[in-house]
Amino acid sequence: MGTSRSVVITGLGLTTPLGGDVATTWASLLAGRSGVRDLGADWPEDFPVRIAAGVAVDPAEVIAGHEGRRLDRYEQVCLIAARQAWSDAGQPDVDGFRLGVVMATGIGGVDALLKQYEVLKERGWSRVSPNTVPMIMPNGAAGWVGLEVGAQAGVHTPVSACASGAEAIALGARMIDDGRADVVVAGGGEACILPLTIAAFATMRALSTRNAEPERASRPYDKGRDGFVMGEGAGAVVLESEEHARARGATIYGRYAGAGMTSDGHHIAQPHPEGLGATRAIAAALAAADAAPGELVHVNAHATSTPQGDIAESVALREVLGDAVDGVAVTATKSMTGHLLGGAGAVESVFTVLSLHHRLVPPTINVDDPDDEIALDVVCGEPRPLPAGDLLALNNSFGFGGHNVALAFRSA
């Protein structure tokens, strides 16, 4: 899934457990700070999981009061990231019919759904908010972002679990390649640190219960890992045809080089043990980028901190890259952000573009006792510089349902 029209990235936006914007988040990543925290005294006492990675800046500090009352929290974080990206791109002057939005989520407005159900039970149907439907529908964030920027070329919402944010960027680039748009705001977000969702993942035994050490709980590639940590936040990029970006003198952070999207056909909640779907996605991304394995210098891995997922991805990378994988700097930034579910692919794509732009790979934290089955060069301790010249990097995202998305980016 490459492009015949050159697609570049001209705007970046983030709100994450590490910071309320791109600069703060990036500085925290390079410093190796964890965004995982205790959920506090208000959290149910009998829950086995008492930690999560909430956003560092409460959306209520950024979103106006009237907006907060009509937007679910996931819509708020998506709108915050999209506004940043749009502003960073210089608010491109583009005909609305040539402007698109692809904003993803994995779960959507579950916070509003639960709150309005309580209103229904306690106060009756007539007190349910008239904003309920726009708050709970998965395409709500895409719709709000589309209204914000005046997009009329199309507003879309892929829902593919934890691969959603990456799929949004691939589909956004496709809109430009197909000639439907010249500029697309693409990304994704999630905000569901709630008793129901935590309980649901906890009963699957998917979450870390290292409650006494929140900052050490998310530990991809470490023998002591015991599951992922729920995170919240959003990431967004402005994708633009290179011709359009050059004509207006836009800053170009990097280039979208292609995507591979496959499905496992194996299990609803487990990756294929041999990483077959991931292997095909990674190989397809390299083919779309017209790249040989030896060109790859960096991978921002999906690496959630579960043994099954971490090992399957490692197997897939070695299968595709062969011995060339030994020259690839791999990082697992979920060790600091936790797992942002439908927002993860978008946030980590921003990280990947920043790594190429600054030629610096953030470290993976909490790898105290590396898993012998992970045959990768994992960046630990300090950020690692990348070389000069044209660089190629991948961002991997995989999700329940067997979704696999690998995105390839090139340096500008």
C-alpha cells in the first residue's frame, strides 16, 4: 500500500501520559520518564489493577467548558491532538473539498455511555443528554475534527482495536494517493481508564498488577513483565501531497513511505504464535516503500509488555529482515506511555517521525532482565543517535481481532 503521489507529514500533535503537547512528550520520552501512576484513593478497593497512564494534562484544562459538556473524553483528546497538528502545519489554506479527516478509536465513547446509562436509571429517560449519540458513536471524534477544519473530501473512522490509529494514517495517505484530497488530518485516540474497561481487561489477565511500582509496571522485553498498562491520549498528523506542501512552503517532518495491513485469521485476542500476520504486514510495508531490509534503521515496536505479543513481533521482524534486523534500533515506547489502545498507532507514528526528524531513538525503560527469546537490538538506557543520510523507519501496530498494520516512514 504505497503511494504514487508523494505524501509528506507537515504537522504533529500529541496529548499523552508524558505531556500535553509534542515538545513535552518528546522530552519525557528521551529522558526515560514513565507516565504510569497510581489510580488514587477513589478507585475501587477490591480491583486487582490500581495503576494506569492517564494523560499528563487534563483535557478540561485545554477544552472550553461548553465543548467539554458535549464531547466524550476520547473525543476531547482527539480534538486536542488534531488542533495541535493543524496549527503546527500552519492551518493549510486548502479547499474544503480537497481536505479530509481520518480519526480512529478502538472503543469510542464508553465514558459517556456509562454515565448516561446511570442518568437513565436514576433520573429517567427525559434527563438523558441530547448529546449522548454524538458522544458515544465511534466516528464522533472524526466528525468533530472534520467540523473544526472544514473537511468536505471525506471524514472516516477505522475501528481496528489497537491498530486503529496506524490504520487511520494509512487510509489518510490513501485519500491523497487516490486524488480525493490534498491534505488529510489523520490520527487516533482513546480515553477509557474506567472500572468497566479495566475490569474487562483484568479478567482476561491482560493487565499488569505491579501496583506497588507503577513506573516499573510496563516492561516490554523484560522477563518480569506481567501484562500491559492501560493508557489514554491521542496523536495526530497532517498528511499532505508533497506538491501542495512545497507550493506553500510548509515545514516537512518526514515522508509517508507505505503501509502493510493484514489479518491473522487465528484468534480474537491472541496474536499468531509465529507472527505470520505481522510478518506479512511488515514485508508488505517494506515492499510498498520499495525498500530492502538493509535500508531499515529503526522500528517503534508494538511491544505491549505481554509475552505472547512481544515474542511474536520479534519473530516477525527477524523473519522479514533476516540478519539485517541486527542493525535496526528497536524501541518500545509503551514502556513509558502505557498502551493507548486505539490511539497507540497514531501516537507512536508521531514518535517514529520525530525519531527520523531529530535522528534520535528514545530508550525502552524497565528492561532489567532481557527476555532471551527477544532477538532484537533494543535501545535501553540512553537515546540512540541515528546516522546521517536518507533513513527508513517502521511503526508496528497490532490489535485484538487479528489486525496488523506496519507503517513505513522516510526522513525528509
